Amino acid sequence: MDILHKVGITKSSPEKVYQALTTGEGLRGWWTQDTQGEFKVGGMILFRFKLKDGEGAIDMKVIELQSAKRVVWQVAGGPEDWIGTKIIWELRQEEGWTIVLFKHEGWKEAVEFMAHCSSKWATFILSLKALLETGKGSPNPNDFKLDSWE
Amino acid sequence: MDILHKVGITKSSPEKVYQALTTGEGLRGWWTQDTQGEFKVGGMILFRFKLKDGEGAIDMKVIELQSAKRVVWQVAGGPEDWIGTKIIWELRQEEGWTIVLFKHEGWKEAVEFMAHCSSKWATFILSLKALLETGKGSPNPNDFKLDSWE
């Protein structure tokens, strides 16, 4: 089972969105301010999130990088339901818009946490869109809170 | 294939969220201002949306109503991919939060339009959350635009 999202970004380009997905500065601008690691294929990126009662951690292995086209990460560390799943980003230009196709692939069960993550991904993808369109995203800890435990 | 979302709403109750899902006044406050129909089981609700180049139409048959707990609609008219799919809302109270579980069930294929609808549902569910928490949602035509053709 997969989580899917799609947004169009205006005043941008696949190259610029690709930068926001594949560099520390970019990722820190929309997902989480605490992002470190190796951003090349085979490298590991460590994402850390401030939550109400502690810290969340996601470690992503970079599986594939196609400049301005496609980025694939595999989850190496994080919530149990996430381990082994893949995050796939596809970018293309369409009539002045950069189309971002997102897939979080390989969920074993449609648990409530999958529903939460689907909504939460939406808010982070809107943060990515805002970063590109306005220069200002809402990365954790300034992310939009959807639930009591965040 | 299903679209899933989950949000928590504060300063509300399952009863109030249920009102926003089962009355004309409620639905006009977060989904689309042009909402008419019969809101009882077996009735049809007609949702109309202003788009950049015309109008969108979704007709929902009300299948199930469990006060403050569960609402099920079946799509009778609308985009081809939507016909026959179901929209299922489940509500519960949890430590001062009203939990909203959403499922758009029965997509035949993981088409790009499904990815768009997943993101778009997220923005409307955030609109529902805002309506309950602040008194003001963002129903169409004031909805958050995600793509060039909206």
C-alpha cells in the first residue's frame, strides 16, 4: 500500500525542486531543520524531529538520484511501519508549473499511523511548495501540528 | 486502493464534527459553498465546485449515518475514477481531541489523479479542522489551489 500526493509548484523549476530534495540546505528548509548526512547515492541522511515529548528519528538511504527528475530514498531507521519502505519523488515541467509526484511505497497494512503519515506528508509537501514559491517553508519544529502527540 | 487521512481537532467534539459533515451549513463551511441536497440516509448531496475553466460536480449518495461516529457516502456522479467509490468518515474523542479518520475507498488504479485527490483531500480536511477550531474554513471557491487547472 502506498501514500500518494501530487502538487504543482509555480515560479520554480524541476532543477530548483531537486535542490530542495537533495541538499542539506534544501531539506532543512521544508522538512526538518535537523537534517544531516551524506546526500549522494548510497549515503545516509539523518532526519531528526522535535516532538512534544521527545525526538523522532528517520534515517534514509539514498537509492537513486536523477538530476531534476527523480529521487528515491529507502527507510533504514525510523518508525517500525516505515522500515524498508521507499519514498519516491518524480519531477517534471508542465506549462510553467513544476509537477511533484510523491509516493511513500510499501506499507504492509493500512494502519491509523499510515493515515496520519498521509496527512502529515501533505503538510510537508505544502511546506516544500511554500519554500519554493515564497522562500519560506515550515520545517519541524515549526511544522503544522495535526495531532495531540506532535 | 484507498486514500487515507487522519487529523485531530481541538476545541471541538465528535458531535460538532458530525454536524459539519451532515448538514448543508456545515458542508458549505469547509468543502464547497455550493452544496445542496437531502442529507438523510438514501438522499443525494450535490457538490459543485468553481474551477478555472468551468465547474466540477460531485453527487454523493448518503449510505450510512451514525450520529457523532460514522458517515459514509457513495459517489453517484463525478469524475470517472470516482464513480462507485466510497467516502468514509469515522469520529472519536481522545484526550480532549476529536480524531477524524478519513478513507476514500475503492480506487481501481493508482493514477496521477488519485495522487492529486489525496493532496486535495488533505487541504479540505485541514479546512474542516480550521472551521471547527477557528470558525472559518476554506471551502471552494476559496480553497487552496494545488494545480494549474484548478
